[in-house]
Amino acid sequence: MQLVVGLGNPGGRYARTRHNVGFMVVDRVARRWGASVERKQFKALVDSARVGSQSVVLCKPQTYMNLSGEAVVSLRGYYKVEPEDVLVVHDDVDLPLGDVRLKKGGGHGGHNGLRDLQGRLGTAGFGRVRVGVSRPPAGWDTADYVLADFRDDEQVLLEDSLDLAADAVEAALTSGLQAAMQKVNSIASGAQAGPSRS
């Protein structure tokens, strides 16, 4: 059993903010699989699906971001999911919008959702899909920035990054995290490098 967790804040006020790309990606993955993440369970919205031979639970915690681990720990216990079979999708200000990376383990980088997950799970060894939302402009507080909506001129790039992140989730589930990291991260590095001038 695999548990895919999208991080975000509940409610319409936050639906299209940078901090909610985890929810957006989980919803996109659910649509691909014919699922609907609307069933309430353990302070989260969930649904189950099968991807190839994998049984997967999709989850959007309905606590606020800094308590995300509360629902995840309950779901992990109920579905008997090992920590290494948890895949977390979250926003990352250290990556530009449009960049998506897969990672296993690491610090929380000041992200309150990851901080709470690590504390409650007792490990940082879960997989992550890092969805770039770019650094805040000069003069912006990071907390205010991630709780702001994406600008109109960012929508096309946002849609592309949500598709890439959904692809990354599927790759991690079907190929394993290590193989998916090599594929997804090498594509991202190539895209960042741009075309060759030789």
C-alpha cells in the first residue's frame, strides 16, 4: 500500500495559492485515475485507487498546514503503510515555477507541513515531489507569498508544472522512487540548462 499526500490548507480562501500546489497535484492525479478525493477520514479527504499493481491512498489533510502530520499518521496506521511508502507533494520556494523534482528524505527547509510530518512520523525518510513556486519578490515575506494566489501571467506555467508533478507521482509509484528520481530529475535538469549553443 502506498500513501500519496498533497500538502495544503483547506477552504476556498487558499484553493489557488502557492502553498496549495500539493492539493492541486493530488486532484490532478485523482482525475487521471478516475478517483475523487472527497471522502472524509481521519481529518483528511481521501480516496483509494490502483495504479498498475499498486494499491494507493490519495490524501489531502484538512487540518491546516502546520498540523498536516496528524492526519497522515492516522492514515498510515489504519492502512498499514510504511514510512518509506509515503510520498508527499509540496510547494518549494527554492525551485522556480515550472520545475519539479523528486527527492527521498532531507530537511524541511522551513516548510511547516514537512516539519510537522517529520516530527510525527519520527523520520524524514519519505519521498517528496517538490513543486517549484519560485522565491518571493524583494520585500515580500515568505509566509505572505506562499499564501498568495498565482498571478494571471503564471497560469500556463502552473498548469504545465501540475502535469509534470502528476507524471512524477505516477513514475514514483510504478517504477519506484529511485528510478523515477533519475528520470524526472534528469528531465528537469535538461530543461533548466536550455538548448545547446554548440
